[in-house]
Amino acid sequence: AAVEKNTEEQRWSTYIVHMAKSEMPASFEHHLHWYDSSLKSVSDSAEMIYTYDNVIHGFSTRLTAEQAQTLESQAGILSVLPELKYELH
Amino acid sequence: TTRTPEFLGLDKSPDMFPDSNSASDVIVGVLDTGIWPESKSFDDTGLGPVPSSWKGECETGTNFTTSNCNRKLIGARFFSKGYEATLGPIDTSKESKSPRDDDGHGTHTASTAAGSVVDQASLLGYALGKARGMATRARIAVYKVCWIGGCFSSDILAAMEKAIEDNVNVLSMSLGGGMSDYFRDNVAIGAFAAMEKGIFISCSAGNAGPSSYSLSNQAPWITTVGAGTLDRDFPAFVSLGNGKNFSGVSLFRGNSLPGKLLPFVYAGNASNATNGNLCMIGTLPPDKVAGKIVLCDRGVNSRVQKGEVVKEAGALGMVLTNTAANGEELVADAHLLPATAVGEKSGDIIKSYLFSDPNPTATILFEGTKVGIQPSPVVAAFSSRGPNSITLEILKPDIIAPGVNILAGWSGNVGPTGLSIDSRRVSFNIISGTSMSCPHVSGLAALVKAAHPDWSPAAIRSALMTTAYTVYKNGQKLQDTSTGKPATPFDYGSGHVDPVAALDPGLVYDLTAADYLSFVCALNYTSPQISSLAGRKFTCDASKKYSVTDFNYPSFSVVFTSGGGSKSNVVKYTRTVTNVGSPGTYKVSLSSENPSVKISVEPASLNFAAINEKKSYTVTFTEVSSLPLNSNSFARLVWSDGKRNVGSPIAFSWN
């Protein structure tokens, strides 16, 4: 079970989702609702880790590679970038 | 820091750096491992109220409360959700889930950029002096994004998001990762947004030198900072039984060696392990090294860990020798046992003595701190090098600044070596890296910003670049540690920073967000890529012919097609300079090391009647003869009014 959980865990990675804010459907009052709806369309359980509005328009979340790929193909999604680990110099 | 203020000339011209409010209204944001608020470098004596522009906060967490902030340290935040999402909840018995710095790196960089004056600062007596940041009156806001397990981009973006909201003026980021295209690099994306808000961003160039194409943080809206040496050293000689002496460096402080020659052994001979020469954990048999001095090779594990391994094995001292990867670069460490670091050449001679003498002996003589070392600055071997692997036509790094053996503030939770067994606690530590040169430029940018509050980040960067120097006082070119020969603009960009000159640069190459968008249009970015980068919909004008050669960068990088056939390559670059000094006439001068490219400038003189007046000029590069593939050649273009020199390096590449 532990191995299975670990394997399951490993399937999930953090992604940074860049949204085309200007393409938010009129049916949404607030872009956060749109973000949440987009996320829920690929995963019932995924939560937003951060939302961004200055540096980018979007959010970060944990997804499987398949979910990330599905999300990226949706309208209004500019890119779904895998999280990078940066090093101190 | 001690010594760098004098080395940079900051002590000679205090009146040039206004102590007025403008200097204390500049806010430097530092994304790093947090801060040790008790450090004297963050004392706020003499500072007025927190600037009214400030919107940030002092967050509470493990061993950190709002009372840890003051009028110097005006903001402290931490970002760990991305880190915890990947590695699980932070174990607060191991690291502080708060802005508190458990590592030392963040305290070091923050105090370098804007630390208050601290008298009698030193590391165990080394580098003793008056420590101060570059911008002693600037305010500091820290954003902890680096943890034991690393610095995660979702946390970095969240911190940049907040730093923009909080209204920092300068962002200092001594971190990097990967070399992906700008629209896929979250630091570059965040930096674009910050630049649009008028924030100056300086980043470390990376420590992957001396290989070429080894830079991090190459985006043109980021100031990319390489590392050079100071005129200070910490000599510790190796004295061999055959009477020969070899210079090395060390920050060891403690019980010195017995005043006699000691048995000397090469780790590679004492160990049975395949890489026994590296003094890695578990590879040194005590019966072979106890009571002796051990020669270890650099590589794989950290230098200080090698010292720990040698000490644990019962040896009395260590000589650490460079390999080809580091050449003659000597970085000093506060080892736990008497130890010194020697260059590759010395190491080879010492080894041949070890292998030939039946009873080799040695000792180490410590000489403390020496200043006035020449030549200096020298480009650090580890400093990452150009060309720019993403956009060849943008010359990077931009500039170099002191980054070798830099003393600055340190955390109270970790010893000077960073080793868990190092129970010493110090207020200041000496470490090296482009992590150290970056905050120097961040602090100097804050000084320029204080003197010229209305200048854009691009104008500030231009002033720092066009006034940088590329030759020593004797006219010789700056050297490169890794070759012992003259360095090139791919090593030092526009040269070594000269803050006093940067305050009065004469002309600046300014850039707006629109110019950067035209730049990415010239790179043929698609609309989604531009939207990812710029965070808004933007479509390049199909009727316009965008070209990187029109991008108003303060340096030049010209790319020719090698063997370009009979048609000689002719490339025209356009530049626009803004007069930020007194009215005057600037005349251009050109110098080139290779006649293979003819350079002409039109017009050859620019006459400015008023401040903020803009004039354009065109440089035509005509390839007279093609050089072989991957050749490089360099030239220099300088506008001068007889008092101020506005210098730009020109790099030619044949691809």
C-alpha cells in the first residue's frame, strides 16, 4: 500500500498554469472562479497552491502529467509549465 | 561587507551618495533563505520612518515575530507552500517555517546589498574592518523562498508577486535554474512583470564557469551579474620537506600545527576507495592518516566536508588541491582543521614530491589577511560565461562585481562552514559565488536609484554598464583566473562595476516595456508565448519589421554566418542614447582586436543641448573576412565628451 501510495504520489507534480485573463468567459464573475472551474474540469481533488495576478495571471497546483496535458489544451490556457527547482549561486 | 566599499571607491565619495531621504526611501527586496534579524547589519539607528510607499509586512512564524522587523528590515515574508506540496510539511525542528534564515546565505546577500555600518566586523579575525552594505541607508525586505530542499518556482513566483505588491524598488535574486527560453522561465516571467512596474532586477549569472554558454538568468530585462575577485587574500603556505613553499588560501582559525614538518600523505594512496583522492565520507582509513597532513583533490563533495572527513580520520591537517576544473582559482574556507587550498599547478608539483620522496613531510603556515593584492579584480573561474545561450545577439553577462571571499552577515543557526558538526557561531562569514556579486549590484543600483529617482531600471542598468571598467590602472585588460590571460566581454560583459562613475554616466541606453515586447516580437515569439511572458494579450504588428539589432541594449553582440560566401555580411545596429548629464558634444571612438570586421558609426558625434534629449546613431558592421565557425572577436565603442566615457563592448561571433 505504501509503495502504491508513493507511486501514486510520484505521479503528481506541481505545475504553474498561465491563463489568458482576457479570454475569461463572460459567464464567470471573477477570474478565480474561472481558474477553479478550469482546474476542476481535469481534477476533482486538485487545489490551487497559489494564485498569481501581478507576475502572471494564473495559479499553481498539483496534477498528473495527463491532467496537465488535458488542461493545457483547453481554451484560455496559455501554458502549463512544470515547476522548476532553482539553486542558490 | 568589508573591503569592497573601499575597492569600489564608495568610501572616497560619500558626498556623492546622498544621505538624504531619497537614499533611505529605496527598498531592496531579497529573495533568498530569509534573514537573521538580530545581525547588527540590520540595526536601524539613524533611519527615519518607513517610507510611505511601503505596503509590505513582517510575517510571523517559527522564532520570528513582527518585533523582529524595524526601520531597516521593513519587511519579511516566507513562501513554502510549493516546497511543502512537493516535499511534505516542513519539520520545524529542522528548519524555521518563518522568514528566519537557518542557512546564512540570505543574511549574507541582504547585508551585502544594504546592511548598516558595523565596526570591527570579521570572521574569526579574518577580513577585519568596518562592514557595510552597498546602500547603507536603503531599506531591506526579505522574501524567503529557499529551503533545505531547494527553491521552488511556484514559491519564487509567489514571492515576486508579493514584492511587486509591496512596492520594492530593487529585486535581488542570487538563484537560478535551467536555461529554458524566457517564456518558460518563471524567474524571467516574474522579472518581466517587475520590470514593467519600474523595479530593477539583478540576478546572479551562475557558478558554472569557466565553460562558455554557462549563464543563468539571461533575459535582457534582468541585470546578469558575474563575479570578480577583490584586492584581498588570506594566504596560507604549504611548506614541504624539500624546502619548497606553495601559496594557498585559508580561513582556518584554531590550534595551529606543531612547529615542525609532519608526515604528508596523498589521500589517493592512503585510501582503498576508487575515488579515495577526494576525501569523501568513509574513504580515509585512520591508521593510514592519523597524525599526518593529507592531500585531497577538489571535486564531488564540498571543500569543507573534505576537511571534516580528514579531521574525523585523526589527521592533523589538509592540503586541498584544485583540479583542471578550477585551475588557479583559490577560494578560502573556514575549515575545522588546519587546512589550505592550492591551485592546480602547485597541486601537481606537490603530488610529484609526495610520489617521489620516501618520507614526504609538510606543514602549513597561516598568514592572516592581506590587502592590496594585484592584479584585481580578476574574473572568477567559477563565474558563468557567455555567449547568451538563448539569444546570441544579447551580450551577457552584463557586468561583474566582487564575488570571491566576501565577508557579510551570517545566520546564528549555523556555523561558518555550514557543516552540522560545526558548532561555532559567527556574526559574519566569508563565502564566494555570483550569489555574492549579485547583491553588490542590487545595492549599487539602489544607490543610483536614490541619486536619480526618476530613472527607469534600464537606465540604471545602462549607467552601471557603460561606466564599468575593462582595464587595470596600468592599461592592461582585466584577467581571467581560469586562463591567467586577458578576459573577454563573454566573461565580464561591459566590465567591472564602478559605482562612482555610474552616478554620472553622461548618456544612457533606455528601454521601456514596449521595447522589450518589440524584442520578443523580433524573436518571433507567438502570441501565446508573449502573453505567457507579459501576462497580457499582445500581438506583434505584422506591418513592422522587428529586429534584435534595433533593441536599445547598452552592449553589442554581432552574429555572422561563418563562411558567409562571397556576399560579405553587413549588419546595421541602431541605438538611441539619452543625455542625463550636462549639455555637451560626444564623439565616438572605436577599438577592435581583429580587422576581420570593419566598423563605422554614423553620425560620429552627437551634440546635446539639454538634459533628457535623445539622439540616435547607427553602427555598421561589415565582415571583411570570415572567421572559422565558433570564432569570436571583440571590439569596443565609446562615446566621450572628454569627461565622461560611455563604453559598450562589441562581441563578434561566427556561427
